[in-house]
Amino acid sequence: MNAKKPTKRELAAKRKRKEAAARRTGEPLKPIDIWAAQIVECYEALVRPGYGEDKARWYVEEQMRLPEWIIPNPDHQYEDEEDED
């Protein structure tokens, strides 16, 4: 009874499956994790069709700023509102 010894590739694939399963059974994603994943996906979606890395980085930095719930406005007013007096 000679059991076939797994190759390095098979062992690596098995390890990756175990790691992925461990991540799935962990705690649910926090809003900051979801936001960060959206940033990465947006960047990759821009670079993939041919945007330059600089243009993609610029777009992500300009259009996808930190949400209000990460760094709240200390006086709880919208920044666009001016004194109405």
C-alpha cells in the first residue's frame, strides 16, 4: 500500500483552501473593511482597462474620500452650510 505523496503544489493549494475557510468563518466585516475593499476594487477596475496608475490613484483620492462616519465633523454641521444669520 503505497500512498501517493502530495506534491508541493497540492500542499500549497490545500493550505490556501484552509486559510480561506478560516477567513470565512471569522467575524463579519466591519464597515471600514468594506470601505477599504471598495477603494481597492475601484483602483483595480480603473487600472485594468488602461487608465494609468497615476490617473487611477488621483481618481480614488479625489472621488472616494473618507466617509463622514470615519472622521466625523466635530460641530455636526455639513461643511457646505454657512452661517445663516
